[in-house]
Amino acid sequence: MIADRYQLEAPIGAGGMGEVWRAHHTRLRSPVAVKLIHEDDSRGEDWGERFLREAQACAALRGPNVVEVLDVGVEGHTPYLAMELLVGETLSARLERGALGPAATAKVLSQVVRAIARAHKHGIVHRDLKPANVFLVKDEETDEEMVKVLDFGIAKLLEGTRLAAQTLTRTGAILGSGSYMSPEQARGTRDIDHRSDLFSLAVLAFQCATGKLPIVAASFADLVVALNTEPMPVPSQVSPGLPAAFDLWFAKATRRSPDARFQSATELGAELAAALGR
């Protein structure tokens, strides 16, 4: 029992930071998801503060494409986060069955873009966009699929925002999942901004459309070198049949210089929809 009201029932996911359980809210008699951070003194107090920041970041967004946060607290020495319980599957699970193709890619990415645009409007950079952090929920009433963006646990809060005082990243800290990082994030650059997320969105789009990652490396060091020196692949050469407009979109979205990329999630999303004929 967590906080005298969340009865843990079964684990439904785990990662390096913690684990997520299906739980029952005993007072409201409703299902919830509870995320617990692992107690690990080797990580220092920053992890507990970052966990709290995830709750604050998600709660501040309150959008249809962001998982809803219900409660946050500490049980003993274990921070917890109560969220809406989502029924469906992660984008990573969907991609295990193959590429989505142009139409489904456009549909999924349009919703991810809306969530990220909303985050950027609030001064929040996600920094860990990947298929495991995108959840596909089936709407029982309309039979439509809704996308929810998860895990703002390593989000960066830009200076000047009301949560910015809690930013915990130190110079040289590498946070995020390597294959989806921008070149500047992989280098450990401190002052990354929202355009790093736009690079990650492009990698997501490439993987959805082709079923493959644009860059695969044997080690993180090799990945950093490849991201900063090697040309990105051409999508239609990886998956014949993709439109040439998508090739041009991907080339711009993954330029090494943030100034040469799309400058907002809204711009990136609109151009992606046009490139995929949506």
C-alpha cells in the first residue's frame, strides 16, 4: 500500500530510474498507474528532485496527448507518482511488428508533435523522446487511437519559466536514449534547447516510416561520432516507396546545426504532414 490509498497489484513496466505498477485507488475505487523511483544512494538526491519535476512538468501541461498526473509524494524513502492507467501499447511494441507506413506515421507523429509543441510552449524540453515513451491508447467510443507522451523524468526546464529553478542538469551530463539524441545532446552540451527534441522527432518519424533506426552503432562513443560526422540516410533508399518530399523533410529535420533545422514543433509537424500527403 502506498500513501494509504494506492494498492499495488502488478508491475507493468520498468526502467533505469524506477518501475511502474498497476494499482487500485482504494478511496476512489478506480485503477491507476503508480511509478516508483528506485532507492539508490549512488545516484544522489538529484534523482528524487528530478522525479518531482516530472510530476510538475506533466501536471503543468494538462494536454490530451500527455499522460495525466494525479498525485505525487514520498512513501518512506521512495518517491511515487500516480498517473492515469493507460490501456493499449507503446509505440516500441507496435514497431516490433513492422513499419507503420506513411499514413500511420503522419497520424502518430501529428499527436506527438502536439504534445511536444505544448511542452515547448511551457518552456519544457523532453530530452528522451523514443518509442517506449509514446503510448497508443484506443478510444472505446470512437475506435480512434490516441497518442500519449510519457516520461518527462529528465525534461529540461528552460530559463525564464516558472519551474526553471529546479533544472538539475550539470555540464557534461548525458541524459536520454542514445539512438534518438540530437548531435548536441549526445556530445553532452549543456545548453540544448527545444530543437534537440525536433531532431528526436525526426528519428521517430524515420523509424515509424521505415521500421529502422537511421544510425546504429556498436557503442555510445561510436554513435556520438556518427551523429556528428556521418551523413544521415535517405529514407526512400531504406524503404522504397516513401515520397521524395519525406527525404527532403528528414534531411532538414536532422541537420547538425540546430539553426538549420525546423525551428518549432508546429513547423516540423506541418511540413511532415505535407511531405507524407496528409
